[in-house]
Amino acid sequence: MRNEVAAEVLSVIDQYLIEKGKQNIYTVLEGQGVRDVKAKVFDYAWEVPTGAPIFTVWAEGVAVHPMSGQMFYVEDLAKRTRLLGGAAMDPGQLKRAEERSKKKKRRY
């Protein structure tokens, strides 16, 4: 991962790990109020009790604006059927991608 992520993004990740330590996904999602975390741990998106979504963001996809230095992540609202490398998704991945797409459209 370190070779695929912008240095600025990696420094933010490293600083977070220094300050908070490495946390597992269960702790993070439970802290956000997601119910039934163990059954949903492999999802790509979750909803907190208020209805707001939490989305997985891959660090490799985070870009840094050349002028402002702000970090951003752009994702298409269309439903995906292929992985980033071009391989076809398996049925489980397709279901999770469809749920993610629904949550994005509902929120945005």
C-alpha cells in the first residue's frame, strides 16, 4: 500500500495510527453506532442509527489537490460490476456494491 498512496495521504494515516493506535473494524463501526456489526463487517457501506451512511474509502483512491493540498475522493454513483483492476465481481461483491450504490444515491 505504501507505494500506491500519495505521501500526503500516507502521512495522515500514519499520524492517526500514532495518535489512536490501530483499531479493528468492529471497534470503529460500533463506536459509530452501527448495529449488528459482526454480520455486516464485510459490507462496503453501513448506516448509523440516524440514517447517515459510512463508506469504505480506499487510500489508493484518495487524491491531493495540487494547489490547495486538500484531499478528496471521487466515486461514480453508477452501480459497479467490476473490481478496480477490471476483474468481474463475485456474487457477494456484487451484492455489497449494489448496497453501497443504493446508500450513495439515497444520501446524495
